[in-house]
Amino acid sequence: MAGKGAWGLMTVLATLVATYAFAAIALPGVRSPIVADLFTEKAVRALLHLAPGGIAIVAGAFQFSTRIRFGSPRIHRVLGRAYVVAALIGGVAGGMLAPSSTGGVAGHFGFGLLAVLWVTTTLLAWTRARARDFTAHRAWMIRSYALCLAAVTLRLYLPLSGAIGIPFDDAYPAIAWLCWVPNLVVAEWLVIPGRWAPLEPALG
């Protein structure tokens, strides 16, 4: 029950972030100042980051649904392919945006390394699935999606830092790292052998 509750919360937050991403593309008035600047200066890169990112964060969430993974393996595969394509496009575009991101050098490196790791873990998840090494595939997919969820944790840390009185200019460079490093630590804990149920039901 706790696991289902955590998955449900993750899916709701992912869907909210995806909704904002698509709204920001279609409705300039809802864009934050940072996103508005991106569309003013690098509109194509911003579009290629936000649109695929929105697809990836929702498709990835449903990859963790045991009902879909065990009961509808074809849907699982379709969503998986959508996630991989979207994550690769969104990750590469994010890497291209990183050198001009808010937060100075610390922000550039934080977001740049996030993009590199997201693309790398996604490629490794895909190649392991192609090789039918599903245990490794799941581990790399967990890492990849933990990095994708930086889009959620970023938007949680920003208002939290403001609420406790940390100035934006001080908080943002740290958040460029905090939005994904703890996520990856949790992912490493989750992929410890024996922590997840066997995969056989999903492969039948």
C-alpha cells in the first residue's frame, strides 16, 4: 500500500510538471521569468527540452506501474520506447541549454552534468533491454527516471528555499545540484539486489 501511495504521488507530481511544460509552450503568459528568457533567447532548444521532457516524465512514471508491466507488456514496451526517445531529445537539448542556465558556473555544471547522466543512463537502460538483460535494464531505468524527476524536485526546492528565507541567487546554484544528486542516491539504494520483486511475470 505504501508503495502504491508513493507511486501515485510521484505520478501526480510528474503529471503536474508535464502540464506546466506544455502550458509554457502554448501560453507565454504562464512562463516563469527563467522559462520566458529561454524562449526569448533559445526558443528551439527550450521547445526541444520542455516538450520531450513532459512526455518522458509521464511515460516514465507509468513504466513503474506493476499493472501495466505485468498485465500489458505491449503498452509497457510502447511507453518505454516513447520515454527513451523523449529523454534523449530532452536531455541533449537540456545539455545545450546548460551553459546559459541561471546560477552561474555552479548552475551550468550542475545542469550540464544532469543532462549528460540522463542521456547516458537512458541509453544504458535501452541497450540492456535490447540485450534482454532485464535486471540491468530496470536498474538503469530507475537511475534514468530518478534524474528525470529533477524536474519535480527543482520545483519543490525553489518555493521551499524562498519560504525559509534563502535568496534566489544563493539558492539556485545549489538547487542545480540538489534537484538530482539526492534522487540518484535514492535510485542507487533502490537498485540494491533483492530489493525489487522478480521480473519473470513481466516477461511471460
